[in-house]
Amino acid sequence: MTQDATQNFVFARGPRILFGPGSFQQLPDLLRQYGRRVLFVTGRASYRQGERWDRLLEALAARQMEAVRVEVQGEPSPQLVDEAVAHYRSGGFEVVAAIGGGGTLDAGKAIAAMLTVDGATEEYLEEIGSRAHPGTRLPLVAIPTTAGTGSEATKNAVLSRIGPQGYKRSLRHDNFVPDLALIDPELMVSCPPDLTAACGLDALTQLLEAYVSTKASPLTDALTFSGLLHFKESFPAVCGEGATNVAMRGALAYAALLSGLTLANAGLGVIHGLAGPLGGFFAIPHGVACGTLLGAATGVNIHALLHREAGDKTALAKYAMAGHLLSGREPEDIHQGCDFLIGQLNDWIDELQIPRLGAFGIEETDFEKIVAAADNKNNPVRLEQEDWRNILKLRL
């Protein structure tokens, strides 16, 4: 089931993409094209701990290049960005290279952008600040070490302030798309099983939400369809005995890349609409938030589409197609295809032991403030207050 190919749509540009095993070896020469001073943004437990980091530094030194590193712990905050900018603004850096998971890539985007302007990062955040960023930034290379957010292909950096008055908001501009996304699945082989599972389910969430989005187009449908096929091929393998299989890691990295490209053009839905406030109020990793909600929210969406007059009914056929693709079973009709989808999602969530919301201190008394901050986004049907609460309760 795809969109009408005659409809009007716009597809935003993505980064230049360098994809494949061993592509990381080209990084020193690629960075040298931008200058000699490199500011690396890395995760605490990212690739830098391995031998590749030492070899990279040696390769840079051989090219008379200098490197300085900023470390990101957990999901990035405006304060982290401000501290990095204050420390390195006068460093004469010519390019930013972000190596790590989605949060690290977002931090790299934000630092590259804020190094070119004055003021605090919060002043430029959507729905928080009052200043419009002009879109200036340092050249930016994004190198993911997880297959999840697709941040290497998007124009926003998601930043969080966690607490009772917390939030997750974006620093966004069309110019914040990285200049280069270098995706080497060899960097993902050492990703721990729990992180692989959570990140993978985040990518799947983005593919499904973009597929049924009210802003979906023939082009995003083609990309999400391809992403779902590669996800099905690779995700069970890398979460099991195929964790060190570079080909399977590559297929999942490809699915995650497509999830970034499609969300940037078709938007997202209620799962991300809930993951935002959850990640602002509580210290729940984004991938876990999306993964734990995926089955429940998809089920609530399908129920609403089946039993209410409003909503984009073509989404039901898409859900059924996704059920066929992901389960490998041939449904007799749309209803059964949707059941296959919900069943497969819940099976993965249970088998991979994705934590429930209660593991992060969330209680039923918190539902009202979470729902009040939730966003329907481009969901195919508008959910009611009780729908939101039902999703949360199913995963408490």
C-alpha cells in the first residue's frame, strides 16, 4: 500500500552519505578537506575506547592535523552544549566530527551550530526560546556507532532538561543537516545487546510512524518499505547470535538511516509524541521510551482507526502490510495483517526485555502531566485523552 504517485510533496535534502564496512578509514582524509583543527564529539563509551581511536589520532597527526575531544554522557542538554561552546569557541576549529549514538550526534550538531552565534542554547530551542538561529555552523561530519535515531540524516538536534519541569526540544534549521554521514557498520559490532535492541526499536518506530504519517509521500513510502525489509532481515539476528555479523549490522544501519530520512520528510506520530515528555520528566533513554511504547501505541492507533469515523483509513492497509513484512506471515485480510503487526511488535518487546515505564519511577499519578505535554504530531488518527492514558497504563 503506497501513496498516490500524483500527489504533491516536497523532499528535503539529506547529507552526503558514505556507507559501508571499512568506510571509517577514509575519515582522516575527509576531515582534512575542511582544515587542520578538528573538534570531536564522542560518547563516554563510544568507539574512542578501542584501538581505532588511537589509529585515528595517528592518522590525523600524520596529516599535520590537531584534534580535541568533547565527551557526551547520556542524552545531551543545553547546558552541556553551552559549556562546550564556552570552552572551545576560541579554539580555531574548522570542522566538528561527532562519533557515537544519536545523542552524541545531536550534541555535535548543536555545538557546531552554537559555536557561530552568541547567547545560550535555550534561547534558540523550539517552544522554549525566542531567538531564531540563522543556520550558520561549522562543517559537520556525523559518524553513528548505533543503528537507531537516524540523526546523521536529520536537521535537528534534540536536547533535554530532565526533571519535574523538564523538556525535550529541538534546535532546528535546514542547514543543520550534516555535510557528511559516514556509516560504517564495523563500528556497531561492539554495541551492547540492550542498546542494540532499544536503538533498533527506535528505528522501527520511526519507520512505522513515517509510513502511516499524514505527511507520507510516494517517496517516503518507498524508503520506509525498504527500511522495514532490511529491519526484518537484520534486527532478530543482531539481537541474537548475529551480533558480530557485519552484514547484518549494515542492514540495520541502513534501516536506521532510512528512518532518519523519512522522519525528516514525513514526520512522526504519537509514540514520539509521548517519548518527548517522558524523556523530559524522567531519565528514560529515548530508544527505551519508543521501544516500550511501540506495541501498545500501535494497537491503540489501529483500534481507533477501526472504530472511529475520523482518521486516515489508508493507514490500516499500511499497518497490515507492515505486519506481513515483519512477521513473515500472509494475512487473509487487513484486520489479520494488523493483528500480525501488533503480535510481532509485542513479541520483540517481551523477548528483548524492554523495560516498562515503572522501571524509571513513572507512576499512574504522573499520567496527567505526561498526557498534557504529549503531541499527536502527524499520527493518522487524533487520539483522545483516554487513549493516551491507556497506552501509558499498558506499559506501566
